[in-house]
Amino acid sequence: MKVGLFCLTEHFEGDVHESIMEQLRLVELADQLGFDEAWFGEHHFNGFSVIPDPCAMIAFAAARTGCIRLGAGCCLAPFYHPIRLAESIAVLDHLSSGRLNAGFAKGGFAPDTKHFQRDPDNLRNAMFETSEAVDTLLHTKTSSYEGAFVSFENATLHPKPFQKNIPFYIATFTNPDTIRFAARQGYGLLMSQGASLEECIEARNLYRSIAGKEPEIVLMRIFCVSENREEAYRIARPAVDHFVKSMRAASSQIPAPKWDREHYDAILKEREAFFDGQKFFDNAIIGTWQECLTTIKTIQKELPDIHLVLKPSSSVSSENRTMLTLFNSLIRPHLT
């Protein structure tokens, strides 16, 4: 099992500069504690999760850390030109001396598709093409690509990345089309905070049936440890509720999906999972350190090689720092 930190740069109050810097200080702490990886989200037109540029955050973190791997979790692929994104990834890999993980998501908030001028019905396929094109640009000498949303001819990227092969991951709310794509490409899976263990197992099984091997699964989880379960919920609930309300507000302009019987249920399930705060709590790692350990052991039993990525869930930065320290001193020694 690998252990990581999930970074959304949440701005509850006060100076936004301090919120950004506190998120980066938390990554430095995770590095000092020996965490394996930190993942940076990407949100636009959002006054709460102020992280529109994960590449810039990773560049800063690379300069301030020495061992922890740094991941884009994720770049909203349809909103980038693949050549420009591949160049950024290559440079970040050098700045981090080969500590980069590359994650891709489709996005879908209405302000994003409006201002980046993308058709919301094409985001998933655009993500597939963009991530595939970036992979080709990074890992072959000269490449061309011709797709419905991405095309270029005889492009040679400089510099090539520091790593021979940068690990690629695709974000999914257990959507089968996304899992099939990741399996065919050999990419890992980034699973939402709202994805249940059963859904993760189903995703693993589908991936394995296609790829003939186990997927690398990065599983995000709300995390809150305290002296008792009631106190842990008291700490976490305001922050998680505010996150859910803020994400709903950011996505409030989402239009009704076009009718497609085959995919309609999957579309609704995906959106409900993202915005269901109770589902976040149902799948959270929350309670005393012993209860948190029991929850993690249950996950580890079913998915032994999981990348478990924790989202400390307090609105108070000092409490988030304390939670990471307690995890490292009380819980992590019992994990293998």
C-alpha cells in the first residue's frame, strides 16, 4: 500500500494567498513524514477550491520537497492542447527529478465548458484522445495523431521527460467506458472520494478482464481522526458539507444531458456520486485511530496494492497538520 495526500487548496476564509501556501506547506509536511505521493486537483471559476493550475502547484512543491511523488490529480484534459500539456508535464518531470505522476480527467462543470468552449457531450472522448496524444508525445521520438478532437503531425517534443515512462492515470467515477480505455492503454485508475469499496472492486475486475493484469488504483478518501468518532464527525462535517455545496454551486449551470438510453443511467450515477456528501462520509476514513485503521485494513484486504490518498477534512489548517502526524505515528506503523 502507498499513502498519499489529496490537495484541493480549499479556501474557507481569510486571505486566499494563505490558503494556497498552507496547502503547499501541508505537502511539505507529508514529504517530511515519508508519504509516498501528493495529488493536486484542478478546478476553475471556483472561489472555494482555488487550484486552477495544478502544474504551477507541482512546480512549487517540487522545489520544496525531496522524496514525495507529485501527481496531477487531475489535469482536465479536454481544456488543453496536448502538445502544450505534454511540454508542461515533461518540464515538471525534470523539476521533480522524475517524481511526477500524470493524471487526466474530463471535467464537466458548466462554466468550464462555456469559457473553454467545449461541448459537454464530447468531454470523455476528448479526454481519451488528449491523454493518448500526450502519452505519444512524451514517449516517442516524433509523433503524429489524428482524432476527432486532437490532431497534429510530425511533432517532436523537447525536452523528453526525466523518467523513461511517466505513470499515467485516468479519473473515473467507475464509468465502464473510462475503465475500458484505461485498461487498453495500461493506465492506472484514479477513483473518487465517493466511490465505494464495492465499486472499486467492480472497476478492478473489469479492468483485469480487459488488461489481464491488476490496475494501479489511486483511491481518494476523506480522512479525519480524533479522540472519538463523534468528535471526528464534528470536525469533518462542516468542511465536507461546504465542499459539496461549493461544488454544486460551481456546477449549477449544467444543462440537462441529451437523451441516450444506453448511457443515461451511468451519467446520472456519476453526477450523483460526485455531489453526494453522505456518500463521501459513508466511504470516509473517520473516527478514532483504531477505527480508521480498521477501515483501511478492510480496503487493503480487498485491494492490497492500493494507493490510499487522504484528504484531511478540517476547515482549520492546524487540525489537518495534526491529522497527518497522527496518521503517521499511530496508524501507518500497522500498515504493510
